[in-house]
Amino acid sequence: MALPAHADWYYEVDKRSPWQGDLAARLTAIEGVFEGTLGVYVQNLATGEAYSWRADEPWYLASLIKVPVAAQVLAERQAGTLALEERLTLSRSDFVDGAGPTNWHDPGTPISIGYLMEQMITVSDNTATDMLIDRVGLAAVNQRARLMIAASGGNPDEIGHISKLIGVRQGVYAELHPAARQLGGMDFIALRQHPVSQRGRALARTLGVSTESFTQPDYDHAFDAYEATGENVGTLSAYGDLLASLFDVQQSDHSAGNLAADQREWLLGMMQRTRSGQQRLKAGMGSGVSFAHKTGTQQRRSCDAGIAERANAEAATDGPWVIVSCARGPAAVSAHERVLASVGEALRYSGALGKPW
């Protein structure tokens, strides 16, 4: 069987665990019927053994960036400069399109930081995310992400600048026309009411310009161009290092600004309650694994990433594991969910997560 050129680990496989060859064969088969590409990173946090499938290439991380946002909120809670009971006032300018109940509240409503955190992580609420970013500062969020990656020995330069979610919308539509950077959240909520194929024309009407003035042919190409800027983009291995910092019991609680154990446990507990992505990695790994995770979905791109633990762990080979997987290609989210579930099954039955069950 010919393996893809990116599987450069293959010639070392005899020196490593047998499951790696099995997993590679399974991923090759999965990608062979998927109309897109996959990225997978898995690391056993007990043994340090890691496996990469395009994990050192740049991937659009979508809502995976919400984990370092949450970590920065908790860092400020740890420092005593913020409390989860503190309330932030929702303004009309805060609204961002997407999932989550924060948009159901009226402008002027005071909402607790604890509530916003729960919605941001468990249902990927975009308005909640941007309100939290405004509270702690975007620069601090980006620094937090770099600290987390470095704490696990990774390369912080492998993750690009994290932006607000409203900034993503402005950045994507600005690839069609630069005047889109002046639009606000309610404008993007209105644009989202249109099918993707009609959003270009809807944007032209909103801006009062002709589609002939656009610098990209359509929304898909605009998103590709935005991803190429590197915002909210990173390698899956670097993101895996970021997640590993939440579980590393060897790190000093306060060295280099790390989160204390109680804050890390609080965040992982919230990630266990994630309600999005039930049909992704978690579905394939089965009920024998608990998965504290975060999902991300945007325009032909989907991700699922977290820390998995086996209920019946008996040896170091039984984890825990950091798992990060992303897919890009098809327009239908259901196709992404099926392929990520298949990745979960491949991890389970290859022995990547210890003896199959």
C-alpha cells in the first residue's frame, strides 16, 4: 500500500508501537473515501509517545481558540482580578452570529462571567466569547495561548494570532471588499440569513457596491484567503501542546504564569460538559472513554480536540491522551462529523488508546 508523502514517520515505525502502522492504514482508508483532507494528532500524556497525520501543517482552528480564552479568564480569577460572579452588560454591539443563548438576551442585560464561560465552551457561543475577550483583553488571550504551548515544550510560533469572532467575520468579508471591515455584528447576522452562494450579492447590497468590485469570486474563496492570513490558524501538534498544559501534573502551578491545578480542573470539568460534537470523535471512541473537549466548525472546516481518559485504565499505555483532529473539504457539516467519528473509531480499534475494547 502506498502511503501519502506526509507520512514521513513511516520509516521509523518499526522503532515505535505497532498501533501507529495500523492507525496509518485506517486513516489512509478513511481519507480515501472522504472528499477532503484530515489532520490528526494524538499523544499519550503518560508515556509521551505521539503520532501525527498532517499535524505539523497549518489548520484553521475555528472555535478551538475558545479554550485559551477560557484559560485567560481563569488566570485572572486565580490572580484575584476577576470573579465568575462578576456581571458584564450585554450591548447591541456585542452580538455575533452563531450558536448559543447569549443572543437571546436583550441589550442591557447583565450576564455573569460564569454563565458566559459555560456557553462559550459547552455550546460554542460566539457572543459570549467576544464579551469575555473584551473583559480580559485580546493581547492577554494571545499571550495565554503561547504560555500554554510553551509550558508543554511546544513552539508557540506554530499558532497564529487569535482574533475576536467579530474580527473573523470582518476579515472574511473584507477579502471580498475592504469596506466590510466597517460592518458590525448585526450586519453579519443579517448576511448569515442568506445561503453561502448568495452572500456575495447580499454583501454588495449592504455595502452599496457592485460585485464586480470584489477581489474574490465568492465566499468560499474569501474564506480561503482569510485563512491564508494566519489568523486563528495553527498546527495540530501545537494545539495539542496547549491542551496538554491543562493536564500536566508535573508543572509548577505558578511557573511562567501557568494555571493552578484547581483552575485547570475547573476548565476540564466544563469541557466534559461540551454538548456540541456528540457525533464527532466521541461517537467513534465509544462509551469507554471520557472526553473533555472543544469543537470548532466554520465554512467547510471542522475540528474536535480534547483530553481523553479511559475508565478502566490499568497501565501507562492506557493514557490519558491529547487528541486533536480537523477536517476540511465538504460543505455539509454531517460529512465532517461522520469522518471525525471514523477517526475516533480508528483511534479506538488501532490500539492508539491502549488495548481495544
